[in-house]
Amino acid sequence: MVTRVTIEDVARRAGVSNMTVSNVINQRPGRVGEETRARVLQAIDELGYRVNLTARQLRSGRTGTIGLAVPDLQSEYHTALADRLVDRLERHGLRLVLERTAARLSAELDSLSAPRLDAYDGFVLSVVAGDAEALAAVRPRTPVVLIGEQTVPDRFDHVLMDNVGGARLATATLLRSGARRIALLGGGDDPEHSMPHLRTQGYRAAHAEAGVEVVEELVRPSSFTRRDGHRLVEELVAAGEPFDAVFALTDSAALGALRALADAGLRVPEDVQVIGFDDLDAGRWSVPRLSTVDPGNDAMADAVCELLLARIEGGPDPRPTRVVMPPPRLVERGSTRLS
């Protein structure tokens, strides 16, 4: 029979009070000297004491868990976002749990239902299918932060990036370098307020500002994986459609494009320049290294966590907040001709 080790056991081994052990376990600063703290930690290690999380949660009314629901668990962008959130939440004793919505409205709405949210102290939803109308009746008690481009009810905290500005920046850079036939991988004008729509809007705006006509045949809708980026470039090459640059709406698609260009014997950036969007770590290791748009990844993770923590702690300002990231930054590497 295994006997559970208690706080009393730890206190007895360390020669301190139960309260001192509690202060060490709960990381209450300034209440325990370093020498005493070290003695308590040694006793915890020797006895194999484990905190009873269930009891702690029942006492505090907290689960110690934050939920993150994203459209696709294979998305490199969402994986990187989750990693950033984990780093920040761990500092506050919180863990992150991932859910997948597959970009379905029913799944997004279900993730915001009371029975689901009761499992979390706070929740982050990447909204793809939902909009202000679909979310009109959703009134969660649990703190929720929405991320993404869709219009949402103004009672929600909402964090979003400048998709139009980032796409305009990438396209203008290519145009200034002399590119005139820029393939847009994943582009499209519908649905309104979607990521592809907004980034296509920025692509078109940069052309208009430079006085260069958009070649509509080069605007290619698709999803945003490496496979799709590879396929779209293969199709352009096979069709004999001339292009001197590629702007892929995600880094993942851009990396697929690099592979297809290499397969076709086209040099990057001499024959075709390539820019992605997201500043994924993988772009630092491609050949050549991928130029990309950093939409403010770290700032977005900071904003999401700050909003969640403020709501969880019951901060003084209950008003919902809409946070737009600072202007995106171009990260120029080997896949473009540096100016």
C-alpha cells in the first residue's frame, strides 16, 4: 500500500512549520529565507511530495488551465503561437491545452459553450468561420480572447494583426526591386474580412500605389501548406505563365514554392524572388533563407496573455479591448534581392 506524503511530513522532515512549507510550495516571495527554502525543497525531493492539484483547484475555483482552439493542429503558424503562449503562461503557473476546430462554425461555437469553458480559467479562439452575427448570442462567463481577422461582437477581447499592411509591405518591396509579375499564392477576394481577402487587398494596394497593373492570372487561391505552395508554382511553370516574383500568404506555402522553383531549375532570387508571411523559424533554414513578413508574433502572444491574466484576476477595467499589432516588419533574407 502506498502512503501519500503530506505537508505535515515535509514540515517534520525539514524542521519547519506547515505554513512555511505552504509558502515554499506556493512561491510566496519574501516569506521564507533562502536557507529554509532550500531545506524544504530538499525534504520535498527526498519524500517525493506532490501537490494535490485537485484540492488546490477546488479551494481556489481555478483549473490552472488555458484553452487554445485553432483551425489546424498541423499549421506551423499555430504551433509557433502555442509555443509562445506556453512560455508566457508557465510563468504564471498556467498550462495550455490545444483544441482543433477544423475551421468549422459549429466547432468554434461549441468551444465557447459553458460546459467546455468550465474546464478552463481562460480561453483563446482563433476565429475563422465565425463572425459578429454568428457570435451574437455567445456570452461566456469564462474570460475569452478572440484572435483572427473576422469581425466579432465588441464585447469580446480581440487581438489581430495588420494583414493589409503586411501584404502591402511585402508586395511593395518586390515592386521596388523591379518585379512586375508577382504570383500571389493563396490569394483571393472572398470571403470578406478573411485573411486571404485582407492580404490580397494589401497586394492590390501596393500595385496601385506603384502604378503597376495586377496580372490576375497570377492571383491563385488555395490553402496555405507547403504542398499547396509547391503545387501552385508547378502549375504556373507548366502553363508557361511568366512570373518574376512570388508572394505567398504564409511561410509554409513559400517554402513549398522554393522547392518547386528549385525543381524547375529556376534560381532564387536571380530568376524569381520569394517572400512569405509569418516569420516562421523554418524560413531561417531554407535554401536560400526565406524573406518574410513578421506580423508581430511576440507582441501578439504578449497581448493575448496580458488580456487573459487581467480578466482572470478581475482587473479594474472590465471593458473589452481590441488590440491591433504594431506595423509589420519585413525580414529580408536570401530569397529577395536586398535593396
